[in-house]
Amino acid sequence: MSEPFNGTFGVEEIDTAVNLDAVIIGVPFEDNSKIYPKGASLAPNKIREISYFFSGQSFSEQNIHSLNVLDLGDLKITRKYDETMSSLAENVSKVLQKNALPIILGGDHSIALGTTKGIIKSQKKIDAVIWLDAHVDLMDAYPEKEKYSRATSCKRIFDLNFFNAENYYFIGCRGHNLGLEEVEMIKTNGMTTIEAQLFSSRDILKEISKIIDRHDSFYVSLDIDVLDPAYAPGVSVPEPGGLSSRELFSILQILANKTKCFEIVEINPNKDFNDLTSMVACKAIFELLDSK
Ligand SMILES: [Mn+2]
């Protein structure tokens, strides 16, 4: 791999590691779909490279330099989606069993299924899902007949029947993007959406705090397109009207203590300007660890 993420130790395996706080796992996976621009698989190494533009220091005593954070490098990606997901699940499970926080760098959002299988495999209890994303990814198949894509990832997780249906929280979605099938699923299963447009008109952080109070532990899946393209232009499916970086960091800060599994997906360095989107991703990791 390139240099490990700033403030972490590059390792090849974690079996012998002790007193771990967090482990970074790169998953440079993207599907072969023709409808999305290529580039998501370039993100893990780009994020590592950009991490050196930041000191990683902060006003908090707790920051990446004071924690024991390892960087496992990138998973070997095979052509078969299933094999890559099994390898991701295996690694996520190992990290969780060591009571450390997995920080997964995608890749496209279809990898979330591997992350979830890792949570299940670990037998650790994680109560709820926070899906920070412009889209809810609840299509059963998209594009046509494609069951395992970035647009179906949350539906595939739902089908595993691991998290209670009412423990799914979609934050930053843009209502007008959602398919009728997705809206129906949200309604019939009692899932919660906090749509992006609410961020300008209500005291939204209080509402999110209430959700956080309800549960002990979260799997946080951050699709960087939850941000407005002004803040994160380097994504495959940009949607205007999203959150600001500051709003995202505020959410991560209040979520940090209860975040037990974290992933950042859908950064597309090929579509980026001056690596802005990779910078936000780095900062999101620093903010999360600062607040732990
Ligand atoms: Mn997504």
C-alpha cells in the first residue's frame, strides 16, 4: 500500500494486535456498471495520501495520535463480488471482536453488505443503522435485475433481518430522488428519514440527538454524496441540496461515542476538484476519532 493513513500504523494483519482503538480497512471495489462513472476504487489510497495535508492534531486530548489506530491497507479485490464481501466481513468481524472500531474506506456503496455480514459474524450487538446518504439505496434491483449494486445496498442489508426495521435512520436523503418502491418500504417498515431539506428549517441536531439517545450502538454508513456537491464534488451520483461539511461533522461528533462500525463510501477521485472530497473524508475520520 501507499503510506498508511496519517497517525496510524500500517500492518498486514491484526491477529496479534492488542489494545486497539480503531482499524482502517481499504476496500477498493467498484462494480462494472456502465451507468456510473469509474473511479470509486481509487478512493482508499487517495484518502491516505490526502490525510498528510492535515496534522491530525486537535484541541481535544483524544485524537488520532493519542489512539492506537492501525491501517490494514487494502483488501485484495477479486472479480467476484461475493469473495470480496466475504473477505471484508472476515476483517470487520476480527476488528469488532477486538472491541475496536472498523473504519472502512470504499469503494462503492455495495460494499455495505460485506460490512454488515462482518457485524453479524462478530456476534457483537449493534442496535441501529445510520445511513448518511443522498439516496436510501432501498431498491430491490437497480439497474434492471442487478441485485447487488450501490442503489440496492441497504435493501440487501434489510433482507438479512439483522437490524430491526424501525432502527434504520436515513439522514440527508433528498425526498424527490427516492423511488416509489423505496418510499413504500420506508413507510411500511417504520423506518425514519431526516431529509436534507429539513436542515435549514429546524433544530435538526436536537432531533438527531434524540435518535442517538434511543440506542446504545450504531453502524454508521456514510455515503459522501450526502453532502452538497459544493462540498463534495467528487462523487459518482451528485445531488444538489445536500448537507454542508460542518453539518456532517456536527452529526459525527454527537454520534462518535456510540459508533461501533463506520464506513465512508462513494468518493470518486476521477470526478473531484483539487481533492476536496477526499479532504472531507479525511476530516470526517479525524472528527469522529477526536470525539470518541
Ligand atoms: Mn449510497
